[in-house]
Amino acid sequence: MKHIRHLALCLLLALSLTTSAFAAEVPEELVVENLNGQQRVVKTYVLPPEVDPETLKEPPFDYDGFTYTWAYTTKEEQPFLETKMVTETVTVETSSKDLSAILAALSPSIPYDKDGFTGELALDHTTLVTEAADYTTKYGTVSETKVISNLDRNDMSYVPATTVKDGRTLSLAGVEWQVTGTDLVGETLSPSSWQAVATYSASTSWQAATGYVTTAEYHGEVVSEGIESVTYTVVYTGAETVPAEGENPSFNGTNPFAGLAGSPLLPVGGFMLLALAAGFGVLLFMRRKNVYVYIPGDRPRDYKLIAKFRADEKYPSIDLRKAEPYPTGVVAVEVKRPLAKELVGQNFTVQCQEGDYVYAIHRGDGDDWHEFNVDTLTPIT
């Protein structure tokens, strides 16, 4: 009944305006009242915060024997505050896998600013994972020195041609002979004992990391807050319309066609009036939303409206993918009774970022209510 009354009042005002200008926004509620002897028209709008309230003011108009002019506009903001835990992964490259070098490359915290949420995320040291960025082949030489002592002469037969180090065979690269003892032969000192200092070597290659890549996670709580919508109440006060001297008194604003009785233009005017009323009614009906989307509020069984959609019975679906902000967790979808009545037994599709969620409309004697988890696309029973 509320919607029918709303439509009827809109039609009456539309048909009674003396100007052809229409407001760009359609009011949520329209009331014609007499308050403490003052005649008033009160229009209530629920609009996004970016709408300029000056666009809601209408020029003076006549209705039911009164001329209404804008008196004042009141404003009431509906704020919102939403928090959630988020995780961001950061990657850094270092030349060393030393922990001090890695921590020097990572900030203790990072700012977060996505999808309307802001905050600071802190580094979780337990999540560090370091891997080689790439490998290159390097070449070198493995060497070993052996001392062979107590030799009676500097004879190469005492020196082995190879030796083994760490499982690798090294070849003799050179020998240095050293005298370790002498004997007096006649009047001349001659070497009597020797030692050999043998050097062995072999070429080698190995894989070496060119650098290191470390991934780390940052965790924290982020906040989205602002003005969800603004309720504007626009008040017009009326003064009784007084006909000008010599004017047909039957044309007093209440019955604008009273002075045309018997005129051949009356049927045409009546037809045009009915056409205008029908067109305006269809316009309002087509713009009316018939699917509401809610998320749980702060108290049990308390829900907050986040979006309205207009769905067609031929294509029963809504698209949540571009909703701002995009909901998470439990979401409730309310299909209004006129549409639900047409869709009983049929499937209804909710397009989500995670995929399409499809469920059946079960009731048509009232609004159909269905809850599901938008993150996992599973029903809430």
C-alpha cells in the first residue's frame, strides 16, 4: 500500500504542476500534510553522498488549490564502518641469503589502500621463504700439497703421480726438493737426506646462485569508512491560490478543467492527461528496484542494505561483481513479492567475483529471502 500511495501522490503532483520541469531524482516518500495550520509537501530522498542537494529544489508549483514554494532542506548522513583482516605478499631480491641482509630489504610495515579499505600491515617474520633466483656455472682449481720426508736422494720415484682430496683425484703439478740433512765427505758437506714438497691440482666446476629471492607476508586489520547515503528531506510550504480578478473562478487549481465543460477540446485533453498519467506510472514502475541485497549488521537478525537491483522475470539475475564495496561472508538476497510470485520454482542467479551462485525461488506469497556465503558460494541454512 505504501508504494501505491507513493505512486498516486507522485501522479497527482505531476499532473498538477504548472511547470513542465521534473526533478532528476525520484523521492522515496512523498507526503502532503497540514501541520499546525500550515500546508506542506514533504519529499524524502535517500541518495549517494556525491549528489548535490541543490538539484532537489523545484520551482514553485500549484497543487490542489495551493501554490507551493521551497522552504528548507534537511540532511541526515548514514555513515558506515567496516573492518577486515588482509594479507599481502611481498617479494624482494638480495645478493646474499643472510637473514640480516634480507630484513634490511624488507620494511617493518607497508601501507594498504585497496577497494576503499586503508590501514597498515605488519611483517610476519615466520613467513619468510628464501630461494635462489637463478644459477650460473663457475670454474676453479682444487689443489693439495704433500710433504714427503726422509728421502736419501731427490728421486722422482719417491713422489706419487696422483693424490685424492674429498673424493677427487688430483694430478702432480710440481715438486720442490729440500735438503734436510748433510754428511761430511772428505772435506765437503754433501746432502744426506731430502724431502719433497709435492703440489697436486685439478680443474673443477660448480653451480652458484646468482642471487636470492625472498617472499614475505604482511598481515593487519584494515578499515573502510565513510558516508553510505544521505537522507534529504525537502519541505515546500503552500499558500492558497487566489484567482486573479476577472478569471474564471471555476479554474482554481483544484479542477483545472472545470471551465471547459462542453468544450470539444475536453475529450482530447482528458485523453492526453490519462496518457501522461499512464506514462509517468510506467516510468516509476520500471525504475523501481525489486531485488535488495543485505549483509549482517552488528546485532543478531540485524541486516544492513548495501545494494538495490532491478531484475527481469525473463532474465532472473543480479550482478554483485561491481558492488562497492564488494561484500564478503554472509549475503542475504531479498526478491520482492511481485517478482518472486512470477519466479516460483525457477532459478535465480547472483553473479559473484568467485562465480555464479544459483538457487531456486520457493515462495511467491511474500518477499523471498535467501542467504549464502559469497566467499565459498555455499548456502546458509
